[in-house]
Amino acid sequence: MIAVRKGKTKILIDLSKCGPDGDIDPRNCTKCLKQCDRPVFHLHHVIVDGDDSWDPSYWQVTPVYISQCTRCMRCIDVCPVNAISVSW
Amino acid sequence: MCEWCLKHGDGGKWYFNARNYQKELAEETNAVEHLNDILKVFDRSGVTPVYGMKFAGSGYKLQTPIVGRVVKRIINRVLHNEGPKRKHIGVDGHFGQVLPIEDASYIIENLATEPLTLNYCVCRYMCRGEKDARCLIFGVHSEIVDKIPRYIPENVKRPMDREEATRMLESFSEQGLVSTVWFHPVPFISAICSCENPDCMGIRMRHDYDIGLLYKAEYVIQFNPDLCEGLRACVSACQFGALSFSPTKDMVNVDLDKCYGCGNCRNACQHNALTLVPRNDIKQVAGRY
Ligand code: SF4
Ligand code: SF4
Ligand code: SF4
Ligand code: SF4
């Protein structure tokens, strides 16, 4: 088991840069997903009215396992649009 | 035998009970409806609130002793829910167990209902954005996934016959992946996956947060120190960190509490120092899945 860190880590993704409304579709990038050892992030679709529910077209990245972040900052270095911030 | 064997094993292991694969049971458990609802949003399972609880970011809670225990108990109840009112959101009634390649091959050769198809792994896509064809699914499950383009691999024969599917599974095991068999929904069995730590959600939940989404195998590793030559090849074969190398003893140390009983380390050992034995024969880990 991974030890709890004192003080919580905060990870935010700027959806205006990466996501359904952003410049980048995360499905074409996936750099943060691959770079993070744990991995902390999840790639998932967003449910949007009128979208094909069997083949959705809106995707985004969400930090899910935030408590496992080692604060290595590699995701920040690798993100082409600076969409990620990690703080504590 | 674990609690699932007692409930759904008909006297044996749950995943060797032929009834758990059959169409009649799929109908009884509403498997089609369940799979239709769940598979559409499966890659959202890490971010969907289940009964008001959201997994995203709740890791801190799970890791604090008292709060964590309560939350885990609630989540386990949801996962193991067999009631008629279970909702088809999140992962209700979705449960799996690690199994050695021999057992996995036996299921594909004898028990799994056709059509058998190989599909892109949802977990790896969620965690790594990587499309990797690793999940063997059977029967009605295959028919539903046929509707979901993002799970259907290119250049893979669809459906496969039993022999091809078994060979696939064996090659995954040789690559070091861990076979797991899944209720979907309990007690209907519809998938054998080839997973790794930490890219598999099931392994992750169990290994990092001790949530009962995945049980350890019915087996555990037995180490024969007389045969170990200290080559350490097995150490890197274990996905769960159960093996380590001791330079002082010039042989391997085994942590039985960490062993999931997948048997992959056996492939790496040239001296047959590692064998699988039934979990319940070893007092230290008996009944601890
Ligand atoms: S800082 Fe490191 S550990 Fe944390 S999310 Fe980014 S890559 Fe992962
Ligand atoms: S690295 Fe940045 S742009 Fe690429 S998927 Fe991650 S958040 Fe999006
Ligand atoms: S259970 Fe394993 S093989 Fe199946 S989807 Fe998850 S990681 Fe992939
Ligand atoms: S010690 Fe061997 S059998 Fe046990 S989890 Fe590791 S690889 Fe699998």
C-alpha cells in the first residue's frame, strides 16, 4: 500500500486546453497517462446529449488516484499545452 | 475455496461450474441488460459516482484507517451485490479472481460459451490511452461489445475458435500478464482478462486500496530453497512484489502475504524452485483471498 502523504496533493486539468472544448483531444495525446508511473490519470468519455452513446466523441482526462501522486512533475513537463497543474 | 465457490461453485471452484457460463443463467441474471448499460460507460467507472460516492480523489479517505474501513465495507457490498434491485451503474456485481494459466486455458477449452472474442482492454485505455487487445470475452458479452467500435481490435480474427483463444491466452501469460476471470454480473461468468499491475483497475483496487473487486487465486506459490540458484529471473516476473532477492542468502525471498497465486514466476524459473499449491493447504494464507 502507498503511504498517505501529509497534506493533500491537488491536481487540476484545464479543460479549456485539453478536453472536449480544448485545443487538444486527449485521445490523440495521452502523454500524461503514459508518463505517470502510477498512473494517476484516467482517460474517459463525457456524456453529452445527442452524442452516440455506443461511440461517444467527447473525451477528457481526470486525475483519479490523486493520493498516489509522487509529485514527480513529469506530467507537467510532458503536457504540450500546459493543461496540468500539481500543487500541495 | 472462497465465498464465491461456496455460493456458486456447486461443490467446486466457482469458475469451474459450467452453469455459470450458460445462456439460461445470462437470462436469469439479466446479463444482457446489465452489460448493455455498463459497457457503454465502462471507461467512466473511475469518475462515476456510485451510490453518491465518487472514487476520483477519494484515495486519501480509503487510506485513513477508520474512515477507510467503513468506505471499503460499503464499496464491497455494492460490488458483491446479487440482489434483484442492483443498479447497472458503476460496477455492481462485477467481481474477478486471479487464476493460473492452466485453469484459464481449461475454461476457454471447455466451459466458455461461444462466440469467443478478443477485445481492447478498457483499463489500459483508461489508464494509458493504449489500445491493447487483451480481454477474452464470451457469449452474450461478445455480442454486446460488437456494438462498441472502440473496443474492437484491428487485424484480430472475430470470433476465434477455442484453440486460437487458448493460444492467445498462453502467449499473454508468457509475456508476464496475469489471467483473471470475471463475473459480469455475479454469478454469470463472461470474461478472462490478461492484466498487469497497476494498469488494471481490478488489480489496482485490490492491491492499492484493498477493495474486494479482485480476489487472489485459489493457489499460492511454494518455494523450494534447495533448488534456487539465485538467478533472480522470477523477481521481475512477479507483478505484485512478492519476490525479492537476498544477496546474503544468494537466493530469493518469498512474501506469501503478497502472492496472488498467478503462477507467472514459474515460467521464469529454470530450476523448478517455484510451484503452485492450493492456498488453503498453506496455513499462513489459508482463506485469505
Ligand atoms: S506529478 Fe508525477 S506522479 Fe503526480 S500525476 Fe504527475 S506524473 Fe503522476
Ligand atoms: S498531456 Fe496534457 S494535452 Fe496530453 S492528454 Fe494529458 S493533459 Fe491532455
Ligand atoms: S480487467 Fe485486466 S484485461 Fe480486463 S480490462 Fe481490466 S486490465 Fe484489461
Ligand atoms: S510470487 Fe509468483 S505466483 Fe505469486 S504473485 Fe508473484 S508471480 Fe504470481
